[in-house]
Amino acid sequence: MPNKLEYKSTIKSKPFLYKEMKKAAELMNQGFKDFEIKDMSRNDNIFQVNTEARKSEIASIVIQRLKAIDDFLVEKIVNGEIGTSKQIVVYSIMKTDRLFFEFMYEVFREKILMGDSTLQDKDFDIFFSRKKEQSKKVASWTNYTFYKLKQVYIRILFEAGFIKGRKRDRVIVKPIIEEELVQHLKKIGDEKYLNSLMGEM
């Protein structure tokens, strides 16, 4: 469950990474091991980044996200419709980042349930204020950290097609999730994540 994870703010330097996730998923599907993908990132720069540190960082985060989902979903990232594969990448981020999951469940999902189609700056401010009250660790973060987290959350939602626009009143686009994926997430007991994506109870 997501509440077993520690709160962390590292997502601010590790955004959606859709192309990188798809590349790593393709390699996993071909039978490459985690350490081999990391070696390919360092030696062959398969994720096309500029620094040695970034090569290792990107490889580690995409592998962590892929290890959090099952083989069916990894295959869907590679061969599924682009909308579906992006939804699974968002799901993998929720599986590995507690604060992002709680944002999706408590803000994004609630917005859809309430019929509120805009995602405003104040929604982030209220969410982060609530989390600071609930967690000493979150309360210790700087204002700049929350600013960067908001930027990254918006970028993830925009690149996944969950919102239109990245400024001010952003319009929420309720994801249309294919039935096969809906049934699979229900089967493995991840309805809370599914409801976060779909805006359902």
C-alpha cells in the first residue's frame, strides 16, 4: 500500500520520463536484467542524457517504477495504445511515490467526483498545507521544494494527457481507461489507484 512508503520529494528531478520508461520496458521484455539496463545507460547512453550522474539517476528511477508493476503492465507500456501506456506510467509513479499518489487520490480524483474541471494553484497550496500538518518530514521541506513539486505534478498530468494547459486554470481531462486495464487493476487489488485515475469512489 502507498501509505507504507516514506514521503519524499525526489520526484522533482524525476518527472514523467515516458520515453525512458518505454525504452526500459522494451529491454525488460527482451529479457535484459536491471544491471544490464543500467550498464547500457552508462556505457551507451540509451536514455540520451548529458551527465554521468543523470545516466545513473534515470536508469535507477525507471527500473524502480517498472519493478513496481507486473509483467502484464510492462508489456502494455511497450505494445499498448499510447494513452494506455501513459496511464500505466502514471500508475507506476503512484506506486513508487506516496505524496504523488495522495495528490491523485485526494485532489485529482476528488475534482472529477465533484464535477470540478479545473486544477488551480490553490488546489496545490491546500494539498501541501494539509500534508505539512500531517507529516513532520513534509513540514521540514522548503517553499522551493513545494514549488518544484507543483511544477512536476503539472508536467506529469499534462504529458499524460490528464490536463489541458499548464498555466493557471488547467482543464482536467478524465482518462478513458480500456476495460482490459480496468479489470486487471481490479484483479490485482489496486482499485484505489484505478479510482485515482478515473475519479471514482
